[in-house]
Amino acid sequence: MTLIGLLTYLLFISIVNCYDPQTALTSVWLSGAAYCGKDMYYNMNLGGPAQGFKTHIALYNYKSDLQGYTGVLTDKKQIYVVFRGSSSARNWLEDFEIKQVPYNSNNECLDCKVHNGFYKSSLTVKDDVLLSIHGLKKKYPNYEIIVTGHSYGAACAQLIGMELVANGFQDVFVYNFGQPRVGNKIFANYVETKLADKLWRFTHNKDVVPHLPTREPIKYLHSCREIFETEDGYLRLCSDYVGEDPKCADQYALKETNTADHLIYLRHNMTCEASIISKIQRSILERLLT
């Protein structure tokens, strides 16, 4: 291979193996908007890169209180599945069910084990997600599918991303923020075979949640690939073969972490209020456009 050919190949690989910054920004706004709650999902006026988003269906399970929504951004040709982070006592009960249970992967990964609470939560909305995505893909066959969430919602997003792939969808990407660990090492490796170069797990400085559940006594491990956001907002692309990169979030011991860094990602507050356009803002925009 010539030098020019090698450089071209390396450039191609770097592009293929890299996340899309605009999709990351859109995903973080939509993940913040998930905190608006199921009663607002159909009437949200989203701002920033999520402006123009149209909700298709609201996702909800009473027992776990898992909430989220699906929808489209036609200008970006993207279909989204979005999950809310922990916001209620029922959510926290699911978070604390840390025992591992077998992962049903059509007998492809018999030793895969996953977090019982996260897995149960994701399965309660799986059928609704599949029904919605099948319908949206018929209408928008060339749109890619982005699954996203923050915290507890990020864990469910990873699992639902895997379910979409298992049901034949090829163009599935996962953009997660402050995701806790989901399963054992075998499961983490299995995820990488199914979502290779399509799973982007953002961590922020000393955010405590990516350090949970702890690796001991139950064996938990993250999948690749992590995007580490430093204290000053610099984004570092972490290892593509080590899920727990010691130069990224794993550089901090659990006792060094905090909850404050969990509440902000890509300099965006993970709240409903930060992601929607208020009535006053909407009025100003309407006046400027007329």
C-alpha cells in the first residue's frame, strides 16, 4: 500500500470510528427533555439542535415508572428513541436491583449476564418501541435510528438498542450520557460485536453514576466506546478496545466522584427546562420571524 493509500485508509477509519458531534448534541437535548415526563411529551417545544422534533409515541411502564418517547427529526433524517433518567422512587428501586440475570440473546451469548432492574425495565417497553420503530421506518425508510438516554435511561437505551439490532434493524446508533454499568464482561464484549462503532457512551469528569454498580463483588464492566468530557469541557475519545479506560472516567476512584458532574453533559443541564422553549421564548421567536 502506498503512503497516500495508507493515509487515506487511516482517515477513513478515523471517520468511521468517530461519533457525530451534531447527533451527540441533539441526543443530549432530547435526553434532557425526557425529564419533562410522559404528560408533556406530545406538546414539547424543543429548542437548540432538537428544534423541530416530532414525538411519535410516549413510552411508559407503571411498575418501573420508566418513561420515554420516540419521534423524528426530518431535517436530520433521524428517528429517535429517548429514555428518562431516574426521577422517582420506583426508578430507584429498579436501579438498586443490581443482581445479574441471564441475558436472552437467542442463545448467542449463554454466559451474558445483565442488571436485573435495568433489563426488566427495558423489556416492559420493548414491544411498544418495536411497534413504533417499524411504523416510522415504513414512513422514513432511509432514516437512521438513534437510541439515547441519561443515567438509568441510558442503561435502558443500551438494552433497547440491542433489542432493535436483534429484531433486524441495522442502522442503530446509541448515544448515552452518564450511563451506569449494565452487565458482566461477557455481555460488555457481546454488545461490542452487535453495536461496533455505533455505541457512544459519554462520561463527564467525576460523575459517580458511570462507576456504578461497582465492579466488586458482582462483576460489572462497561462496553466500549467512551467519550470522556473533562472538567473544562474537552472531549476525549477513549479506548476502542478497553471499556474501562484508565485515562478517562476510570482514572477516578469511586470516593473521588460526585453527583454534580452527573447533572450536566456537553455543557447542557439535564433538565426539562433547559431543553424546551418557554412560552416567552416562543413568543419572542414568533415576533422575530414575522
